[in-house]
Amino acid sequence: MWLPTLQGWAVIFLSLLMMLGLAIANIHPFLAVTAPIPANILVVEGWLPDYAVEEAIAEYQRGSYEKLITTGTPLSRGYYLAEYKNFADLTAATFLALGFDPKQLVAVPTPKVEKDRTYTSAIALRQWLSKSGLEVTGINLFTLGTHTRRSWLVFRQALAPTVHVGAIAVQPRAYDVEHWWRSSEGVRTVISEVIAYLYARLVSWKT
């Protein structure tokens, strides 16, 4: 029976340690992908924080967009007290409060579901686009941090083959993205998104 020598075990251990270090250093930028395409529609996931809304306005002004569309599920807290019952309408109202042109803004709420909320949002968007009469040259999906790659995957598959989708990730401010492992918020966010992305890769989102 062949076994590694002490030096062999040391090499194996150091190799595994280096691989772990590389994974930790690269997993955040992998998940928080930014890959925009030439597009005339900017889609903003409605659950984003207010600072991301401000960045979405700046992105819209930089690009050649004709419409900004917000998506989002019903509120999970404060629903019975809130003026706006879903994140799509709430975030659209935030855009308006920041001076965004209402003629260029559309809210597309997502039906209430217990699972696959991102996919349901993508389907609601697809249905709205099919009835809108808009000529869509492309869509850029604007979302937050490590959620981006999973959302991008789901939206691409839900809207294929008729609509091409790019992605733009807003950097979160709740933790240091360069050293995400140093905060509980960063660790929780990255680990949960790794699991969710792996799940998304195993599911066919085409219907």
C-alpha cells in the first residue's frame, strides 16, 4: 500500500491551502459579475437598497436606454401598512422621488411565490415585454453584488432566444468586498449565493 511521505503530505496540504486561498480571493468577483451588452432596456431588481437605485440612474444616463423596468415580489414585511405592496412599485416610486422621468419608467410586479422568485420575475418581465410592443435590442440586468451571476443565468434562460441579456453588479456597502470573509455579513452572503448559484446551475429555467 503506497502512502505519501511526510514531505508529500506537506505538499498536498500546501496545495489544498493555496487552492482554498484562490477560491476565497476569486469567488466574490466571479459571482458579482459585470458584463453589460448594448441594450435599450435597463432592468432593475426591486429589492435593491436605495444607493443602488442612485447608481442605476447614473447607469441609465450613461447608456442608450429607452426604458427602465423595475421587478419585484410582494413585500414580505409591512405589506398591510405599506402604500406600495411590492418591490417593483416601491422601487419605481423611489426612482420618481429621485427625479427620474416617469415616461421612461415601468414597474412589472412579480406574483407571490414561495420559491424561485428570480425566475418568476423573469417570466413576468417576458410576458410584459411580449405585450408591450417595444423593440428590444437588448437588456442589461442591474442587481446587487454576488446575486448577479445567478440572476443573470436565470434571466438569460427565461428570455432566450429572443432577448439578449447583460449584467451589471452594484458593489454592496454592507461589507468590504475585497475581504468579505472578515465580516459575518460577507460570509453569510457569499456562502448563501454560492449554494443558490449551484442550485440554479442544476435547474433548467426554460419554459
